[in-house]
Amino acid sequence: MNAKRRCIVKILAVFFLFASIIIAQDIANEADKKPRIVYFGKGDTLRGAFVGIEFAELSQNRFRNLGFKNYTVVAGQRFWWGKAWKRLGWRILSINVDLSNEHLRDTTSVIGIEGNRDNLAGHLNVQRLYMDFYPPCISFFEIPAYQRSVLSVTPILSAAPLGYTSHSYTDTLYDDDTYTLRAYTPGINIRLNTAILDLFFIETPVIDLHLYLFKNRPVKGQVGEAYIDRPENAGMFGWINMGVKLRF
């Protein structure tokens, strides 16, 4: 190990030593508050934001060709001011992904497509602006010194007044044989948020229920030897969100 590396190691060791002392002192100072093991509370209401990805739509294509034309993003905030506002928040969801043929052939995860799916490829574009409502959460193992809990579980209810959905399918044997549905899709969203140390979170299940309004074509249709047989007025997605919380 050269001198530069030894110096870096020493600096990191000193940093973690002081950090450990400060953390231990804070915990000792808060010891008289008797941390709760299991309790109902408001959840994380400190000033901050969160950012992450929708995992399921990326994983179906094995995270291939990630970029501006193949991505998922979820981001938002829970309001931290005022007693009533702390129950509310906002978030955006942006999904723009290629749908693999392996995924489209899976009848358990992709429903509403009848006939031969062997030559299908697809693309999904979903944009949502949600207003969130946070009921009381259940938390485990409180850490008073940092206003955190080791684990918290929160059901979150959302309304999406602004929503857009586009489904595109192509028969790869005949590139000119395509199906494209575009629609204004307001709706509601129900999900279960599990947070670790109020820092990392995963949301599953995420159920998105939406209406098809102002669509460019009927929902039902045919592409190649496959037939799209889904409800004309409403749709549903099942997702998995994950990411991190940021405080500032």
C-alpha cells in the first residue's frame, strides 16, 4: 500500500471513529425517551424528497438498452409544513420502455392478448402526476435521536388527475402491421410503501387503475395473428417501485 492510500485509509478511519462517537452520544442522550418497538405514527414528515425507478417494467426487458428511450423514473415529495398538509404529497411517474417478446408471450403477466404472440414486440409509455394521501403508518424499532425507525410500512392512496398512456405493438414479420393506442388516462393508485431507516423504500404491490378518455382508437384491435381483447373504458397496471429518500 503506497503512502497516498495509507493517508486515505487513516482519514476514513478517523472520520468513522468520530461519527461513531457522535452517534453513540446522541443515542445515549435520547435513551431516557424509551424508544418504542412497534407503534403507529405519521411516518417520515421531515423536509425532503424521494427518487427511484419502477422495477418491473425494466426487468421484463432485462434492463437492456437503458437510455432516454428506455427508462423508468418515480420522484416526489411528502409535504412537511402544516398539520393538515403533512398527510399529503405529490409524485410523478414516467415509464417509457420497450416490451420484449419474452414478456409479451407470458400469459400470466400480460393479459388481454389472444392468439399468436410469437412475433410481437411492443412499447409502453406511461406518464402520471399523482396527488398522494398518507394514512397512519406502522413502524418498528424507533431511533429517537434521528427521528427514524428501522422499518415502517405505509399504505398510500393517490389520485392522478393528469395521466397519459400509450400501448404500441408490432408484428415483427410485417413491420407495417402495428397497433398503437394513445389515451388521456386519469385514475387512482394504491400501493404499500416499506421503508428501511426512512432512507430506502420499496413499494409493492402498486396497483394503477385508470380510465381511457379521449383515445385515438378503440382499445380492441388486431396486430398480425394477435388480437387485443381488453376493456374499452378502463385499464390496470401492477408495478414495483424502489428508491431512496433524500433530506434537506
